[in-house]
Amino acid sequence: MVRKNVNKVLVVGAGVMGHSIAQVFAIGGFSVRLVDMDQKVLDRAMGLIESGLNTLADFGKIPKDEIHNILSRITPSKDLASMARDADFIIEAVPEVPEIKKKLFSQLEESCPAGTVIASNTSGLDIFSIVDAKRPERFIITHFFAPAHIIPLVEVVPGPKTSPQIVSLVVDILKKSGKSPVELKEFVPSFIVNRIQNAILPVWMEIIEKGWARPEDIDRAVKLSLGIRLPILGLVQAADFNGLDLISQIFKGLGKEFSFLEEKVKKGQLGAKTSKGIYDYGGRTESEILRKRDMLFLKMMDYLKKINAFEPV
């Protein structure tokens, strides 16, 4: 049975991700229990949450006079069983060690009600095969990005037996908490963002290792190109502006071929220049599409220069 009203959220693990996730739900108006076995970690977490709330208030994201109320919605505790007993939604943010997660999920299933949703903040572990769940339909992955109280994205990943109703409920909870969830159709190692980051990581390491460029020049090169384009176009839509016919030719030269891409090219859906590619541009002319893109690029560049984003943090 799926709970329709979620009021009490339990976050297990008060470290780097856990304290920030707890802050997200407290800001969202939920009653939050933050559990960790180490009192020092809990004390540090509450201090970091208060500091994070002050930063948000200084930036105008929350009213300064709301900080006390938000903090009052968070109950730190070392008592997992007690906190899980009437929780509606549980998220674990414990270390990425299969044995630790397996033990925790077993404890949670014993302690929480049958209708409680149990989520993992894992960044890539297949918890669905690690955990021997009695009710696998209520297990799901909600992968936040640090700092969770600032970065909007949460990757929502169902397991092979996760109920569609659970997926819908979790997406709704995240939206109510101010997040921007993206659903995967099924579990795939590293999900979306880390899968892309993992492909990039060895490339820049090789450039440094072989002395082809200095670290600061690599970052500057990315900031002054991809850093401007990615927030506007992302990765997929950028291909529409390169031209899907060109992308197809490049991949064929590398000995690769993608059926969805070839199908688009055969249909003459080449991207912005044909008003349809992977995205549909609604019959707008190429000039109209490019003008909108370019105006956004110019605004992005002006803003990034204004805040000195092209310089090291």
C-alpha cells in the first residue's frame, strides 16, 4: 500500500550528503528526522545546516526569520528504530559500502511501516541486487548532488520491481521540496550525470599526465566554451546545432553508428537547420532558432564575466 500523504521524512546518515538532504526537506516544510550513530557527526551536521540556511538567507532564497522554524523541523537522533517507526519516506545517505547498505535496509524494513517508501542516495551501487527486500516495490534510488540544498537535480532510479506509483510519489515529494527530479527508465550504473562525468574524467587526467596543457588552462578552456553552452543547450540539444548529418559522419568515421541518429538523418530531421532534429523547433526558421540561442549565450557570457566565473574559485 502506497502512502498518499508524506509528512515525516527520515534521513539516515548525517555526513556530507545527509545533512544537506535533511535541510532540503526541512525547507520544504516536512518534519525531518536526521539519524547518525555518531553524536559528533550529528552536532556537526546541525551546525552545517544552520550555516547553510544563513547562506541561503543572505542570498535571498529564504527569509532570515524562517531559519529558526526550519531548524525546529529537524530532529537529530541516534535511535534508528524509533525514528523509522512512523516515517513516511526514508532516504539513506550512508557510505557507499554494499555490506553497510544491506544491513541498514534490513534494519529499516524491520522498523518502518509497510507503506513507507525507502530510498537510497547511492551514486551508482545497484542496491536492488544488494538488498534482499521483503517489499521490493517500495525501494527506489534518489540521487542528490552536493550541495543538495543548492543543486536542483535529483536522479530518480527505479528497480526492476519498484512500483510505478512509488516513482510518481517520490517525484512529487521532490518537486514539493523544490528539487528538479529526472527519471531514468531503469537502473544503469552511474545513472546519467556520473556516467557522463566518468567519461570525461580520464580525458583531462591524460592531458595533464602527458603534459599537453596546464590544469588551469584545461579548466579555462572548458569554462570559456562548454561552460557557456551547456547551461543553454545541454549535451543532446547541442547536437541539433552541430547538425545531425555532421554528427553521423563523425561517428561513422570512428566506426560507430547509432540507429536513432541514422533514422533522424534519413528523415531529413537534421536539427536547427531543418527546424526538427532530436528536438522539434515548431516550424521556426533557422535564423529565428539561432537568434534565440545566441541571445542566451550572450546573456550567459555577460553574467559569468560579471561574477568572475572564468577565474578559479
